[in-house]
Amino acid sequence: MKPPIQLPPIESPARRKWVLALDPERIHQSVRVRLFMLDIEVTGAALGIRPQGELTSLGDLLLRATTTPRQGPPMPGTRLDELIHAVKSAYGSAEAFSIQQLGHILERVTIDLLHFTINRAALRTRADSLSEVAALVEKTLSPLHDWHAKWAEWCISPAPRNLDVLTEYEDVYAALSELEPTAGTISRILQRRVSGRSGNVRLGNWSVTLRPGWQTRSSPEWAPSEWAIFLLGEKHATNTRVIKKQLADQRLERKINAAWSSYGSWLTLNRDALHEFEVLFGTPINPLVPGIASK
């Protein structure tokens, strides 16, 4: 039975695409708020925000969080404190963080959290009171706790961004585009290169073994892009729907990477903004330091 609330994978690029709509300065403002929400307390003391007469709403508090530089480390026991502790433990021997490493960590710490799917069965469940709604959500708390542990582990993972399928697709697409791809041309070329119902096809340095029945699973009228997706499906023994999903995710990853790189360049020119993260981590940020691997 499916849980009432399904959380998407921690590493899903959908959780990190919020940067794409923002310029570097606005990314910095959003990072401030996202860190604040992980470090929130009633008084807002973590940011040096003291209660004042005009502070009358959550909106006021969030506005202060957007515009106020961080004044100290995370509040003990908060989610941000746990994540920063994990990062400092993993990179404890580092004398300074690089801009690239800072961006890598911030990208993972500032993911969208409230992104979940409620299945239809749960939506149809009768609930006549808030306590019954709470009981329904309670069923999700165990996997949610596990999710938090995996989140901290992922924040310190040095794993590079995976663009393998996208890179492979672009190579195959380029090779197919050189075959004078008028309607039906690629299909006829593949049939000439494959002996029988299955066989190996080479396109430059790339090759694939077409499985039996490939002609019935394809269309002679396909454009090079469609053939490239089909051939990748044959190569990886999966269907085109999976390949299209991987391509969409990895295109998103590439755009996200460009946005964080742009933000990193902005930080090198804005020392005050950079200092906020030195306060947060208790570690210098040096634009000249090469990337740091975790222990």
C-alpha cells in the first residue's frame, strides 16, 4: 500500500530548479530566507532580528530574513544546525571552502522541501476533524525522518552532477544529423548496417546492439532526435519514456549548474555576501582555493 504522502527523491532536480527564475542577487536573498526557515525560532535571534513594535506578521519576519545578513552560526538543535554540523564534520580538515564547494553545499541545503504528492486514496479518506487529518499525516513521519538523514548525507556527498545520458544523446544526435536525415533515410541506413532482425550499429565512436524487432518499435518517419532517443533506449535496455525523463532531468541539471556558477561569480565580487557564509560555517571562503573533497 502506498503511503498517504509521497516525497520525491532528495536529489531530484525539481527540488533545485527555484534558482532558474532568479538573478544572482535574488538567489542570495532566497538563500537567506531558505537558511532562515531551517533555523527558525520565534524571536528570529539566529539572524540578529529582534522583536520590534512593527514586526507583526510572519511576512515581516521573512522580509527581515531576506534583507538582514546572518549574524551568527545556526541555532543549536535546528535542522540547519544538523546540516551544517554534517558538512563541517565531512570537511573538518579544510582550512577554507572554495566558491565551487560553497555552491555545491548551498544547492543541496536550500532544496524545496514542501514538494510532495498526496495519493488519491488518501484524498478520499474521510476526516471529520484536524486530529484525524494529523493521524493520516502521522503515517508518513517515519519515512520523513529517514528522508532527513539521507538529506544530510547527500549534502556532503562529493558526487558530481550526472549528465551522462544527455552527453551521450548529443553525440548520437550529432552523428545521425550527418546522415542526410530526410524522411526515411536513417531507417534505411540502419537496416543496411544491421544484418537480420538484430545486430550492431556503429555511429562514429558510439555503438549499439539493436534488439530483435527494432523495426516494429520504430518509425521510418522519425526525426534524428527521435531516433537518438530510441537508440539510447536500445543501448540501455529501457524504453523511450525513461530516456526522455532522464534527458529532461539532466537538461535541468545543466541549467541549475549554470545558475549556481553565475551566483558563485557574483559572490566573488560581493565580499559582504560571502562573509555571511563564513559566519554560517565558521570557515573562510577563499575564491582562490580549489575544490575540496569530503573526508
